[in-house]
Amino acid sequence: MALRARNRRQSAIACGALCSPIRPDRYAAHFQFRIANYQHLSSAYGGATADAVVSAVCSHLVQVVRGAGSVERVAAELIEIRLVSLPAFDAESDGLACQAWVDGVCGILPTVPFETGAGPVHLWLSGCWRLAIDGAEFGEWCFPFAGAPPGEGDWCVQYRGDMALASRTLATLDPSGIGDADGNVQLCWQVVCNAEDGRIAYFEALARPSDRHGAFPAADDWILALERTGMVRLFDRHMVRQVLADLEQAPDDVSLAVNLSALSLCTDPWWADVMERLCARPNVARRLLLEITETAAVPDFSRAIALVNRLRRLGCRIVMDDFGVGHASIRQLLAFAPDIVKVDRIFVWRAGMSSRDQLLFARLSALAASVGSIVVAEGVETPEQSRIARDAGALWQQGYFWGRPFYSRPWKEVRRHSSTVPDRPIGRYRPVGSRLAVGR
């Protein structure tokens, strides 16, 4: 079993640099890396395949360490590395250097596919470290796994299918920035605006991955595959950074939103560079919206709330997506106190069918508004649906009636006014059937 050639180069550049150059040091460092989805791989692909994958990881880490220490598999899913010297980082302390090493290994290796007879698989690595000094203990595990527990029977078939689709999706990313992705992830943008006067609140980024086989299946399929395999945080990391880069280049009156799985609401070290960028540019932070999606349960509410509150203190806006379905529950509404709540499109559609459904939609909108949130009606496709949403108190709307997603950056074509989300918008849109027109 071996790494794909492309990803061998990718991971060598990203991880190998962590151990070079070497400087003598009187302290050794101990690292532990846990293959957090080992039991999943063993159940779905067989114990022999899972063991072969872990052995391949050990061989790869031996090449990374390159004589600076030892690599040992101390348990089925546990690898320990002992460094006899520490890397020469530009860090304030050996502790920061060790943390950076763990971040690099855990951040890159999960993106690397390992080929098996049943298709490519990805590992999820959690890591911790300690300096070999008297009384030192291993710190908290970084990058905890958030996937569902393994099952039996049909679960194995679904897991292998999910892993294949997740691997295809991850191959479109370029985590080390060396231009070796098998495909790309395009962003298209859909507007959220005010139904009374066409004022724009923000543009939502929608991911559209593609590769040499063409466009991907429906977003629900590959996103669910990433969530069920526990790999969605790798994709969300890419998306947040990509949208943030767009926002940093956009005019100061443009606000952009990016979707986040609930599984990504944990304090992974990859958030550190995002936080630094937001802290350095408050005018960017106040224009970034993070939409928490409904397709997965929050794994740890205390950690999730801590992350949400930290982002909000920096100026970011929090959005609850698809309220009323999936895991977008009243509990989440109360826990996160989002700035904006988007009522799922099913309620808008059904509201036009009966007075009972119309009342339900109105009550959901009122519930969202009662916690101080701004309400957005999703899936508005007709003038009648827009009217029903307005009557229910959902003045902010999104859907084909207001515009289909754009691959170009639509804010470049809009007449700009000073704006923040949502009360000082950047322009006005007028609906034309299912097309979007710039109004003045």
C-alpha cells in the first residue's frame, strides 16, 4: 500500500519541512498520533487493510522524521514519535514548535488518500505532545474526530461509498498550496435581499467542486459523505479561507457568507490563522457571516458555543441555516442566539398550500425573531411566495425569484452604497422571474 504519487509530493513538502533543519537540544519531544477512524476502516475494509494503512502511515512518518527520532506503533490505532532533537522553528518556545508540528501532521495527512483494493481511504489523525522533562504530561488531544461511530451490515457498504465520494471531493482541494489538486472548487454566489425595497444583506458562497470526471452530484450527496466519514472539517477549512480571501479583496461595503457544518464547530488549531486575520482586519470580520448548516448534530455544545462566541466577539455574524429541519432545532436557536435565522425552504413552499401551513411558517418566523434574530425566508421562487413570506414577517429573502447563483462576483456589478449587514445594504436588486437584474 502506498500514497498516491501526487499526494506523496504534497505531504512531503507540507510535513517534511517540519523536521528540517535540525538543531541539537537537551530535551526530547514525544508525540502521539491516534488514527481516530481506525475502527471504521477495520469494520468497512477489514482488519488487514486497516493495519496496512496504519503501517503505510508509519513508513511515511519515518521519512518525515528522517533520523531525528523514532516512530513506533504502540497500539492498533496509536503511533508514538520520539524526537531526540527539536526542529528549528521561528517560534517563541519549544512548546509552540511542538504544537506547530502536530498541527502540520494532523492538518495535511488526512487529505492524503491511501490506495486499497477497495478504493482510496483517508485517515483522521488526532495528536498530542509533551516535552521530555520531569513531570511533563501529554497535553489535550488536538483535532478530535467527529464522525459517526462504526456500524455493521449495510453500514459498511455505505461507508465505502461515502469514503470514495469524500476522497474525490478532498482531491479537489490544495491544502499545501502547491497547485496539485485533482480538480477545483468553484464558488458561486447567491444574494439575500430585502423584499420590500431590494436592499442587499449579503452574498452566500455555494461550493461547486469538479474534477476530470466533470461536475459533482448534488451537494447533499458529497456534503453528507464528508460528514458521515468525519472529513467535512477539511473541506470547511478550505471554504472559510477561500471566502475570507474573497472578502479581503472585496469593497468595504460587501458582506459574504460561508457554510459551516456543525461538526466544524470545535476549536481546531486551523482556526488560529483565521482568527489572526479577522483580528487584524476588523472591517473584514464584521462582513463575514458563518452559516451553521442543519445536516449534522453539534458534537459538543460547550465547545461549539465557545467558538461561536469567540467569532462573534471578533465581529462576525452567525447564521442558522435551514431552521426547522434536520438538526437546526430550537435548542441550537437558544444556544447560539444567531444574528440571522434562515427558515428552511420547505416551509415557504408549503405555506402556499394551506392556511395551516401558512400559520406554521408564520409561527416559525416569529419564534426565530423572538430571540432577536433577523429572519430570512429561503427558497422563494414566485411573487406569491415572496408575499406570503413578507406577511409572515420574513422581509429578508433568498431564492430564484431574487436571483440564481452567480459564478462571477455579482457585487462588482451592483451600485454600491455604504452598508453593513443587514441594515445598510450595498445596492438594490429587482426580481425578473428567475433572473437577477441590477436595479437603480
